[in-house]
Amino acid sequence: MSIRPATIGGPSMSGSLSGFFTTPVSILRATLTQNDVGEPVPTWAPLVGHCELDALVAGGDVSVRMKKQEFRTGSVAHEMEYRRVLIIGAYSQIDHADRVRIADRDWAIVSLVIDLTNTFTELLCESLEPGNL
């Protein structure tokens, strides 16, 4: 009996896991628009082909250091929130300078990994609106 190679990842894996990827996310890229007097205004626009992607979103507690990252403004302490976003497919156009929109809230991309089988794109995202402690 010979040993047959087994493929980990690929279309069969993404197909069998697709029911878990129920959160739509969109990738946003920095762009310029114009105000009423024609001056350039920086803004964020959806990246073409990267809107409403099926994703699995989970808490991003990746280490004690990141979990406890906080800072003070005046007398208020803020703690940064993190999320892990796993998207079905390899999205090589996503860049660290882009943002991710999850349920009408924007997140900065801290880390970006596409697995070796090009089955998933994993993002670690940091809240752009820190919560109060």
C-alpha cells in the first residue's frame, strides 16, 4: 500500500468551511476626493473587488503584550481592541496601509498573512476607536 499525498487547504477546505465565514468585510484604501471648492480631501474608499468578502471574525488576543496595550489621554485610560479576520481566498492586493470595515466600523491592519496554499488571507486588525477602561 502506497502513501498518497494529502492536500491541506485549497478549494475543498474552503468549501467545507464556508458556512463559518458569515461576517461580510470590506477592504478600504486611502484616496483623495474634492470638497466644494475643489481642494483635495483624504478619505477611504472600497478597494475594487474587495467588498463584502465572506470572513470569520474573532477576538485578536494574540499575546499578553497586545492584549494589555493601553494608553492615557488626560485622566482616561484607553485599551486597544484587536480582531483576527480570516477571509476565504488569497487577496494579494491587500496592503498594510489599507483598512478593514467590519459592521460599519473601520480597523487598521497590523499584520497580513496569506497561507501557503492560497486558501485564506488572515488579518490582525487594531481598532481605530479605542475603548475606555
